[in-house]
Amino acid sequence: MKTHTTIMIVLIIFSLFFWGCSKDDETQDPCIEPCNPVGSPYSPFSRDNVIAEGEIRESSTGYYVDGKLIIETDSTDQIVFDNAKLDVTFNNDGTLAAVTGTSEVPPPTNYFTFIEPIQADVNFYSGKYLNENHNFKIKLVDERFYFLFHIAVAIEVTIGANDDPEAHKPLSLKPPVGGHITYIADYTDPMYFFSASQDVLGSGSIGVSEQGFLSYVPTQAVDDILSFSAKSVRGGSFSFWKILEANGMYYENKELSADLQFDEPMQSDIGYNYRSGINGALELSLPIKSFISFGFPIGQGSAAVIAEASAQNGVTAKAFINGLVDPDSSWWPNLIPLKPDGQLKAYGYIVENGNFDVGLSGSFSIQMPEKSQEVAGALRLTEDAFTMTGKVTRNDEVWSAKATFTKDETEYIAIPPENFSDHIGDLVGHKIDSTFAVVENAIENLEEATKDYKFELSLRGLRETLPAVVSNSLSIIDESVAAGIADGRRQADTYLSQNGRVLCSDNIASVVNNVTAPYKAALIRLRNAVNESNDNDQTRMEIEAALRELAALHTIDKRVDVRITHGNKEVRVLGEVVVPKCTTTGIVTRSITIKATVLNSGQVSQLLEAANNVKYIQQTSDIMIAAQHIVDELPSIEDLQNLKDSIQECVSQISDNIGDLGFIKNNTTNKYTYFMVINGERTEVSGFDIFDSSAVIDIAMPEFDQCNADSALERLVNASN
């Protein structure tokens, strides 16, 4: 077998004990004639270069050999299976389809020697089939073919880099309890891969592919690093410059060399264009000059190392990382007033000279004295500084947030939104606008109170109509008086005519007028009461009494007796009065009826309702007076508008002169100190919510007195009094 220039020198003691059976324990040949499992490509070996020696039993698709099987890979190389008991099957085109059975395991190169011959189960599959049906922690090439050996006993081998015996090292492998050592070989590469482990990190695994047919594919996409073809792979725990620790399968684009450092691969000679990569669990410990060592675990991560030319240092290695940090934040340092709010994304790079630039992005919670504030952002960790940038959304406003973490203190800076100046105007004028509302409401209340008062004072609208009602009622009474007198006169005339008597006198008019006098008096009393312009307790009492009196006298229906004095007629003799009339007299009485509807039922109801509500005149009067007093105490709308206009003119001064604002937390005392940059100078201020626009303005106002709505409004109110 021809020689190869570089094969690893390594000493590993495998001592792994665990359960044995998994899908890569399959020993039964899955092929059914003709054998081409799951659409695998046909093998590179033909019947012409497969030689069987010993007892051979032919079959329709191949033969069984009990002895030796030799497979020629080219004019000089051979794969020799000694002590073979193998079924050999060929496809219809004569290519090798399957090899199953047992034999001694052929070494892959001249520099790989089994101390004692090893008998093992043998299978022959395409990389496609093995990738789809087994989990070997490595990805094989779909189009290539591999011999798969299951070794059930401990083995001792020596592997080396050249013919020098001193360059050969022993390697001990022991199968897990109830399991086996998996050995995969592609003798045409040559390539081999041993695995005595079934854990997810592949510890206890090692492999070499001289032509680089091992593929590294990052499970977490790493910036600027693509998949690459690797020449060696090994599983375990690895350290990179004491900053990055990794557990998993470690791939390199170079063969393992004599200076290999198994646990610290960067201690080996890596050279220009070196590439390596690992998938698995990562842990970083970052020494930051201004902070302390900051470390965190990456549960699902990928790291890729590249070596680049450096003008100062020749070749410089840099490790790029990417991965996910689990939501469990028990590793987070308590002194930092910031907490992760879930899973974080980690990314960045570290350099062999100790430089690094690593980020952690996601959702965080800023710890403030009174509350916590969610921030979407990213941490940046370099050898010099530990910082944060992010965005805080509050009331549909987006603030920028920055933080610097040191071992002594944490400084948070809030940067107001772009439209902050517009919002300042709203906030500054808010109190004036509130006073506008107060004044407008007071005026509205006064108008309403005045309206209510006038309504009640108008006897709920009756006052205007009462004079006409009174005049009409008086006319009705006068008509009833005239009718009553006329009735009495008719009765008197009838009696006088029938008895030849003359009227001496009567009391008809006085009786009738006496009957209607109270009604007329009530009407006149009400008319006089409503015509009184002064509103006071006495006038209100008189109005109520007059209303009730008239309502009670709304109808006249009286029958009265009138007295008629009659006498003799005048007697004349020769023109001379000899007996004057009424010389003798007599008295008769007659009854007359006086009827009149002074007020109809609707008018009576109005009078009574008005009487019942006279009491509200005082109440509405008091309300109106109080409302007027309030209006008198407040500045006018015009004055308020002038004040608001003047304040708005200087609002821009605030937005132009307010800079960064934030707080500093002392890590020793846990004391918070708040500050605001005004006119380019950092000023210490009292505590406030640094992401609240209203709080910012309240803190800033004392520094801009001419824009201070509170003080300006107070002065205006005092002046109005």
C-alpha cells in the first residue's frame, strides 16, 4: 500500500462505558438483490478488481469466500481482508454492491497498525445510505463508499506520521458496555473514523480524510464563515486562548500533525489559510479591562477559526462564534442593573492576541429604582469596554438607550425621540391648556347658571306672559260685573213696571263690584309682583303668595241678593208737583248670578308650578353668583392665549439645549445619581423616569424659567386677582 505524507500522532485513552444499541448498531445487510439501498450511487469497485482466495462458493449475484478477500484500488494499492468469511455481491453491471460478514480489519494506511489482528463485522455502504440511516456525528460524502466495521473488543493500535518509529504512538480503544467501536474506512481516500462513544458531543471520536472529504457545516450560521472540507475531526472538549471553551466535534482543514495539542488546538502550528470549526456547547470567559471577567454559556453554538495573514504578527488566528444563550440567566452578574428577558443571540469573534468583539442581542430589562423598563438591544463586549445600545418604546415613542458597564458603576443614557421637540410643546402647554379648559368650563357654568337663574326668575317662562293674562282676566271680570249689574237692572225694571212703581235707589252695582273685587285685587297684586325688578326674599315671597292666591280665585260663580227701593210716582196738578216721587217707599230683593272664568285650567297649572318653583330663584341666584365669582378669579381666555403663545416661542430652546440624560448606579453603594445635559453642561438633578417625556420636562423646566408653564401661569392667576 502506498505511503502518505501526513497522518496524526496522538495518544488518547478511551474508557467509555454506556448502553450499546442505537441505529448505528445495525449489522444486518439491508440490501436486497440487486443491492442499491435508498438510491445510492454505484460503487467504484468492479468484479475485475475484487479477488477471492480460499474456499469460494459461487451464487447468482456473487460468491461466499472463506479465506481472503483482496480489493485492488489502483495498480499498487490493495485492501486485504484476512480470515474473511464474507458474502460478496455485485450489481448487474459488475460493480461491487455489498460485502457482509466478518474478517480481520484492514488498516487504512502503512502508518496505522493494529497491535493484534482484530476480527469485526463488516458492511459496505454508500455515504448516502449511512448519512440517512445512522448517526456517526460526522457527515460522509453521499457519492463515496465506505466499509463499516463493528468492533466488539478492545483494540490497541499505533498511528504515525512517517516511518520513524519515534513518531508512532499507541492508541487504545475500548467499546462501551453492551456496545461496540464503530470504525468507518474509505480506503480509496484514505479515510478512517473511529468512535467509541454515542454521546451528542462525539467525545471519544477521531477521524482523518487525506483528501478532505469530511465536511464542516455550522449548525448556527457564522458570519463570514462558510462550510469547508475538513481533513481531520475529533470529539471532546477544547480550549481557545483561555477565552472560549467548546465541547463537540472539532473539524480542521489540515491533517493532524506531530505538534498536535489535543485540548488546546490553537497551541499547534496552524499556518496560513487554516480553517477549523466546531458545533456544540460553547462557553466564553471575556476579560474586560474596565469591568471584570464576563462569561456566559452558549447552549447551541458554532465556532469557526480562520488564520489570516498579519503584517505585524505573520499569521493571526481568529475564532468567529454564533449561537443561542438559553433563557436561564443564573450566570448573569447581579451587580449589573440589567437582566435578560429570554433567549439571547450571541455572535462575534475572538483573536489569539486576546482581542475580542462579542455581542449579545435580544430583549433586556433595565433595572431602575422604581420600575423596570424593557429594552430591545445588544450588548457589546470588547477587551476594553462593556456597553449596550438599544431601543425603548414608551407611549408610541421610540427612545435610544445606551449603557456603559464598569466594575465600579453603570451609566445609562436615554436619548429622546426625534419628534421630542414637538412633544415638548404639547407638554409645556399642557397646564395652560388645562387652565384654558378650567376657564372655558367656568364661563360655560356661569352662562348655564345665568340661564337657569333667568329661567327661574321668569317663573319658568310665565313672567313674560302674565301681564297679558292679567289684563285679559281683568277684562273678563269687568264683563261679568257689567253682566251682573245689567241682570239686576232688568229685574228691577220688571218689578217697577208691573207694580207702577218708580226706582228710588238700589245696591246692584256695589254688590256686584264687591263680589269681583277680590279677584281683581289678586290679579293686580300678581301684576305688581311680577313687575317688581328687584329680586330678593321679600319680592319672591310676594310673587309666590300672589300666584297661589290668584290660582285659588280662578273662577267666579256667585249668586247674590240685591236690594231695590221703590216708591210712588210723582203726582202733578196743573203742572205743579203735589206729591213727589218716592214719598212713600218700599223695598224688594232680587237674586242675581255672577259667573266668570278668570283663568283656564292650563293657566292655573302654570301659576301653581311657578309658585312651587319660586324657591329655586334663590338657589340659582346663588349658583350664578358663585360661578361669576369663579370667572372673576380666573385669567381671561385672551390672557391665557397670549401666555401660551409666549411660552411656545421659547419651547425650541429646550429641545435645542437638552442633551443626554440618564443615571449612574454605584455598584458598591447601589446609589443612583441622575443627570441631564443642559447647554452642554452635565447637571445633577433629582430622580426621574429617564424614558418619560413628561418627567423629563418637569425636571428641565426649572432650568428654563421663561418657559415654565407652572410659574408663568401662577403669576398670571395672581395678577387676575
